Amino acid sequence: MSEMIKQTQEWEDRGGVSTPLALSHHIVLVGIRNAGKSSLLNTLFEKDVAIVSSQPGTTTDPVLRKMELKPIGPVAFVDTAGIDDEGELGKARVRKTYQRLESASIVLFVTPIDQLPKQAERELVRFLKESTKPFLGVLTFADREPHKEKLEWLEAEKIPTTLRVDNRNHLGGKEVRDALSRLADSIAPEPTPLDGLVERGDTVLLVVPIDSAAPKGRLILPQVETIRDALDRNCSVVIAKEGELDETYRNLRKRPKIVITDSQAFQKVASVIPPNQSLTSFSILFARKKGELAPYLASLPILDRFPSGGRVLILEACSHHRQPDDIGTVKIPRLFRERVHPNIVLEHARSPEGFDLSQYTLIIHCAACMLTRQAMLARLSRFQHIGVPVLNYGLFLAWANGLLPRALEPLPEYELSYARYFIARSTALTSR
């Protein structure tokens, strides 16, 4: 067993807290049915982590397995259904596979060395080349006689780094892992929450409400990530609930470089701290961490001219038990009707799949803490392509509480063009 696999196994055996999937780079295995994708997964992990069978279509839904792959760091290998699956159900599985490709950091194109290239494989290779994602070719069944036309096709397509793997004898896994490791520099790192906002020695004040929606006995992921990022940057972290914020702030000997609050407490926090204190929210920080801030900022004007009967889709990226005061189904809808327009059609979903997004006037997305950056960027690209404006929870709540542009001013992305929008909006509101 390799040292890398041994370290991963030891960590699992100790019951250690592993890196969340949203912070792991996803390496997606893709190919036709019976290409040996699941067997390759077992070869990579040097143990049986996926069910294998000679029956086509054994893998019906994506299967994820995590590993620490140096120097990349935490990765999740994703085994997918065959891209040549048939029937209505098969087509749905193929769509799911291509959705996984959108959120991939690296793709392993898995193809049998002893078979002619199929049309589905030709289409896949075209898709991968157009996507510009880093990908490797993996030739399975290396114990068999190579098909001449397959080799010629791979050479003509200039598939980067074709590796041969014999899953039957578990040979070639190390070579694939090593090739993946060499792609570390081609993977864009996900920004951290405090990028460009603080320096060594700064104090960061976090306002963390503990309400009925808070998970029992722990903090939510954006709060945990921000705390760790502040500590990594050698900053001091002060944490308070909104009810204790006034006393906590007054007792600080050093003014915080920035105050970061849960978006739901925006108004209360702003009423307690000085108006010139730098302030933003976890959700706004994650708008830039998990995607790009520009599409959200460009969508803000829709709130000033929202049409009667306009349709709003509120999107969440995770499943949770909704409370009576749920932010997505209760608080945001109430604020929207009070401060934007009372006559709206509002829907909720946990995935954009299956929705005709072009029918919506606006999408309001959660902070996306449970999605990878690649997955959220793919969603934003899709929204922009369709032409539907998109905001996230934090930006909408800041707007609804009159805290824009204040909640954006600490961010480097707050450019002059957006400052002009807020000045123009303020002037228009004053003249009414």
C-alpha cells in the first residue's frame, strides 16, 4: 500500500474530521459503460471502494470517495454513469454525468484500450477540449491487445497524457495519481473568505447568532472557515452573539479591522457599531469565494424596477430541516414583498435542474458554502447565458436593510462603476 493511501486510511480509521466536499477538488471519472471506471477507482485507492460488475450500467449515480492527494490537497474522486447509457433513464444519467463535469477540477477520461472509439467518446472529447478543463486519458484493460484504431484516434485527438491501467491486476494506479499530482498548478485555488481584507495583527469581530436554525453544538461552515482563515493570517478573532455585541464592541481595546455578521442580523449589528466601522456578512464573503461578485453586483438594479407579477426563484445548495423562521422560505420572501414588490410569484428549489430558468425575473441564491467554486461558477455562467439576474442571500439582505454600499465597501471588488450605481440610486430616491 502506498504512503499516500496509507495516510488517507489512517485518518479514516482514527475517525478524524475530514475536509468537507465543498473544499475538496473534484476529480471526475468519465467514459462509456464498462470502460472500467469503477475498477479504476478501486485501483487508485488500492482497495474495493466501488462496486464493479461486467453488467453494463452498474454505476447509476455518481459515487464519491475522498483522498489527500499531494500537492493538490483534499480531493474527491467521482465515479459516474456511462456516457453511452440508453433509454429515458439512461439519458437522465448521462445528463447527471455532464453536470458533474461542469464542477470538476480535473477529468479522467477512461476508455478501453481494446475497443473502437465510440461516438459518445468522440463527443465527450470535443466537450472536454472546449471546456478547457485539465484532463488525462486513462486506457483501461491494458492486459489486452490494443485496438489500432483506438490508438490512432487518441493520437489524432492529442489527448494529454494517456496512461495505461490494468485494473485486473491493480497496476497503474500510482502512475495515474502521480500524473494528477503534476496537474496541481493547473487548478485554480479557491479564495479564502478574508482574501484582501485583513493583515497580520488585525482584529476580526464575528457576529454569530444562535437561533433555531443553527446546528446543534457547532457552527456553520462559513463561520468555521472564516475563523480558520483569520487564524492562518495571524489575526485575533472575537466572536459574539448579536445580543452581546454592544458590550463586546465597547470592551475591545483595539478597533476591529472588520466586523462580519450573519446576514440575518445585519440591521441589528449596524445599529450597534459605529457607522464608520467596516462591516460585511459571511454570505457576501462567500459570494466572492464561491464565485464572482460581478454578476451579483450587476443584478442589483433589478430590485429598483421589479415588475408586478415577476417570478423569483430562491435556490439553496444544501438540504436542511426548515424552521418556522427559515431564511429562504420565510424571511427573504417577507422582506421582498415588503421592500421590493408585494405582487410576485416565488418558488424554492435546492437545484436549478428541471427548471426553465428563462421564465424567472430574478434568482436569489444561498451562500453556496456546500458547493465547490467550480460548481457555483458553472451555475453563474448558466444564469448569465440565459440572461436572468442573480443575487445571493447576503447581498439581498444588505440591500433590504439599507446597508449597501456599506457592506461592499471593504471588498477590493467594490469598483468605481458600482459606487456610481449607488450614488445614482441614492440621488433618484432622494428626488422622489
